[in-house]
Amino acid sequence: MILSEKNKHLLNQIFSKKMGVCLCLGFASGMPLFVVLTLISAYLRKEGVNLKEIGLFSLASFPYTWKFLWAPLLDRYNLFNFGRRRGWIILSQVCVFVSIAVIGFFDAQKSTMLIALITLVLSFSSATQDIVIDAYRREILLDNELGLGSSLFVAASRASSLIPAGLSLILADFISWNMVFIITASFMLPCLILSFFLKEPENLRTPRTLKEAVIEPFREFINRSGLKSVILVVFFVFCYKLGDSMATALATPFYIDLKYDLLTIGLVAKNCGIWSMIIGGIIGGIIMLKIGINRALWIFGFGQLITILGFALLAHIGAESETHPSIWLLAAVLIAEYLGVGLGTAAFVAYISAQTSKTFAATQFALLTSLSAVPRTFCNATTGYLVESLGWENFFYLCTVLAVPGMLLLMVVAPYNKETVSQL
């Protein structure tokens, strides 16, 4: 069977060098975050550090929420004449590599504060890497490639969790912690080497002053779309992923309350979740090459809304039974839910990319992604109180309802038959 020219073009886009770069940079972006969230806390606990001190380490993740504050520096300055994007990528990756590699050399109990400081440096370096990688991806991808490129980036970022949250924890049972952190850091080296060979993207212009780099991204965003449209976009960014984010915030306690044992949760729940999100993201990116970002937001958004009801079904069956629901039903619900999450995230990240100007990509992208994280952080903090008050089944119905405003806003911010046009 001879492929049509259209299908050949599609395959060339999917297997292009740019998509390979998106995969590699996605891995580099995701892994440091999971080191902060998973590996460091496991190290501290295994070495006898108390839970109160470990809990305070969560404060080290604040750079991920506030990264838009220093994003203008990355739009303005060209480090070492390596290029405005490539220079910052290399510097941030070197800092990430060194920060991870040295943690295991310090005594967890005697040097807890020093480890906390290194963790803060790691978070800051990782957040800075995210800023510049997001901008770089925005600048190298064509309009119709934003969906697939963003999807592959997110998929690789999630797959990277298998190193610090999987392989590294297994290795810790057989080798010393300092070797565990060195091996974990070494997974950054291929990405660092690649960064030296990245082609600096062409851009329209570089901000001439730091003041311009701070003010112009906001002025350009408002002038381009109008204040009313900007407000609607911000509300949409708040709402689109809120329902499924809250639904999965207390996933593990939910499985435990359904009477599943930890082995089942580890083998079924976690594996079904992560692989379904990865597969959903990749499939979503390929579909977006065909249908565009706006239609994907509608179709995938409806999918992520409906699949929340699968959790409500599990809660309903669990409440009426003395044993846990069928493991096969659990697997089916999780595959559907996290496929929906993966698809919805792919379209959402592509939409945010399309809303940013290439000239101010670092600042505008950092601002929008930070705005998307803040409301979910505060709302997710209330989930425990909501479950205690409503019960699991009603809680998931509430999460489904909370997904509706984001879908309604699509009528204004991303009409189904009108494609999102990326900005220069």
C-alpha cells in the first residue's frame, strides 16, 4: 500500500528531529521535579529524619509556582554568547546535575539544613530549566506542531518519574545513597550533551532592556487580545483541569478506603495511571495534528470530565460491598481516567503554547503555567475536608461539576470550528 503525500507529511512530522528534541527535553524537565518530590524525602526518611522536618522540604518546591518572577531575565539576557535559549538551558542543566549528584554525600541527620539548601538550589535550577525549555519548544515548533510537540514533552516528563521514583529507590536497597544520587544525576548527562548541539531558534527580536522584558510581555498580551479576552483566558486556565486534578489528588487514600491492599495499589493503580497518561498524551498529540488544538480541547475535555464518574462508580460499589470492587474494574476505570487526563493535558499545554508570543515566550509561558498551578494547589488542599463532609461518591460528583465551567469557557476562548492561531 503506497502512502499518500498527506500521510507521508504526517509521518515526517511525527518522526522529525524537533519531536526527538521535545522528548529529550521533556525527560530533562521532569526528572528533577520527581527527585525533589520523591527521592529526597525517601532518602531522609530512610536515614531517620523525622516527618516534621521532611514535611518542611515541601517548601523547596515554591520556585515551580513563582518561576514567572525571574522569567524576564531569560527573555532578556544571552549567557556566554551560547544563544538566548541554549545558554540558559546549559547553565540550568549543569546546576541540576551537580545539585542531584552531591546530595548523597551529606549525612541526612547532621546536615539536614544543608541538604534543604541544596534541594532549594535544585528546585530553582529545575524551574529555570522549565522556563527556558518551554520557551525553546514554543519557538522551534510550527503552529500545527504545537499539539504533538507539547504532548511528547509531557509524556517524556511523566516517564522520567520512573528513574527517581522507581529505579533509584530499588538501587538504594543494594548500594550507598551517594552512589544512588550520582547514578540518578547521570541520567541528565545525555540531555546536557544534546543541549550543546541545539540550534538556537530564530526570534523576531530580543528585549533591549530588563524593564522592557518585564513590562512588554504583559502589555503585548493585553494589546493583542484585549483585556476582556485576557481575563477569560486566565479563568479558562484556572478551570480546565480543575475537576480531574481534584479527583486524583487523594487517589491513594481512596484506593486504601476501598480496601485494596498496597501490593494491588502499587502494581495496578500506579502502573495503569502513569502508562495511561503517557499513552494518552502521545495519542492526543497525533490526533491534534489532524483536528487542531480547539477541537481537541472540546473532545478531550469532555473525555476527562466523563471519566471522573468512573471513580464515583468505584465509590458506589465499594460503599455497598464488604470487599473491594473487582480489580479488573479498578484497572478499567483507571485506564479510562488517566487516558482522559493525558489527552486533556496534551490539548491544554498546546493551547497555552499557542497563547504566548514567540518574542516573550519565556515570561508569558511561565506566567500562564504558574496561574494554572495556583488554583489547583489551593483547591486540592480542601479535598480532604470535602471527602470528610460529602463522602467519596458525592465528592467525585462535585469534581465532575467543577469540570463544567472550563468546558463552557471553551465557547469563548476556543470555539470548536475556529482554530487557535499561535502568536509571533
